[in-house]
Amino acid sequence: MKRFLKKAIWISLICFYFFQIKIVRGIVPYYYFPTIKNFQKQSLYIGKNAYQLLYFGQYEDSLNLAKLAVKINPKDEKLWLILAEAQIANKKYKNAINSLNKAEQINSKNSEIYFAKSNVYLKISQQTKAKIALGKGIKIEPNNHNAIFQLGNILLMEKNYLGAIKLFDKSIKIKPDFWQAINNKGLAYFERNNINLSIKLFESAISIEENAEPLLGLASCININDTKLAIQLAKKALAKNPNYVNYYYRKEQLWGEKLQTSTEILLQNEQLKKDVILAKSKISESS
């Protein structure tokens, strides 16, 4: 009987203990406190989504997400870079520069920050600042052929043709099939009246990529000596990209005044009349 009583008492105590635990758990709620690592992971996830929205052209939504990511984790320069990209897409250039300055304060050795800055400065026509930013980025990443090419383009805008050519050469040395740099060398040499070398460069660019720009550039070079071939090349160029019929579009692509004049003469040829009208109509439809 005593043994029975002892067992009963033990069982009742155990039941009481577990019952009390359940009551306590029922009264005191359980809270989950996220760690710093969880916050960082969440901010990066939001940042990636913001970048994806940029890709799909949802600029305003991308900007809002990027702002949220930075609020959650303001110590990651990559998130500030994404925010800057979203601000650039929304044409908020001053805000973009501020974001890039924040990124630079966090990590001054990230070359992407300076390349992004140069892009913004070019959009607001501050070429000197764009050059300085590119120079800083290239010091960190000396074999970035795109950045060297962009610096060459700034010199091309400034009509420093020899300086631009040197940089294009450097870019091509790093990436031999970089047809854009080869093409822009052709643009520079045309303005220096070296038409024969321009022809070779445009032909070289076309052998890598049959793009509208070197096609029309070559057509403009050979128009005087071989009008028949020039017309064929111009037709092909306008069919590939009708925008090249427009003077201001070519200017945006850094075409100098001498090549512009030569191209305007070519496009006035009667045999190109229909192609020019068609190209202009395609531009009007797309705008």
C-alpha cells in the first residue's frame, strides 16, 4: 500500500510539473529575435529583387525596394550601388552621386563605385569629374577594357584624338576583338584626315561584328571613290539600325563633324532616298 501511495504521489507531481509548464508557455508568448546575419541576408535578398526590377524596366518599384534594402543594412556598399543604379534609371542624378559617396565611404577600393560615378557625371555633362572618377577606378582595376574605352571616349568628345587613340589601343590590347574600340579609332582617325586608316579600322570592326555603325562609317569613307559599294553598305546599315539616319543620334555616338558632313552627303544620294524615308518612319514609330 505504501508503495502504491508513493507511486501515486510521484505520478501526480510529474503531471503537475508538466501541466504548469504548459500553462506558463501558454501565458508567456514566444518571440523570435532576428540576428544581424538574418538582417543582412534579408537586405541582400531585397537588393537583388530591386536589381531584377531594374532589368525588367520597373524603375520606380526598383527604387523603392533599393531604399528599403539600404535602410535595413546601410553598411553594405553593394546595396548603395544598387540604389544608385535605381536612382540613375529614375533620372535622380544628384541622389545617385550621394549614394555613391556613401558607398565610397564604406569601401573606397571598390572600382565599380568610380565607374558608376563617371556614368552619372557624363549624364549631367561634367566630363572633368567623369575623367577623374574613371581614373580612380582604373587605378584599382587597370585591365578593365570597358573603363579604358570610356575614358578614351571622353577624350574623343574633347577632340583630343591622339589621346583617345592611345586609350583605344590600350583597350584593344587587353581585348583584341573589342570592335567598339576599333570602330572609335576609325572615328578619331577620320577627324585627323587619315581616311585610309579609318577605312581599315572600320573594315576590321565589321569583320568582328557587322554592326550598323562601322558599316555606315565605312560607306562614308569610300563614297567618293566607290559610290556603288558605299550605297550598298549604307542600305545595310540603315536596315540594321535606322537611328543612324539621324544626325543627333550619330553625334551621341561621338561622330565628329568631318564624318558627319561626309555622311550627310552620302545620305542625300537619290539611290538612298527610299531607305532614308523608311529609316525615318521607323524612328517615328518607335518614339
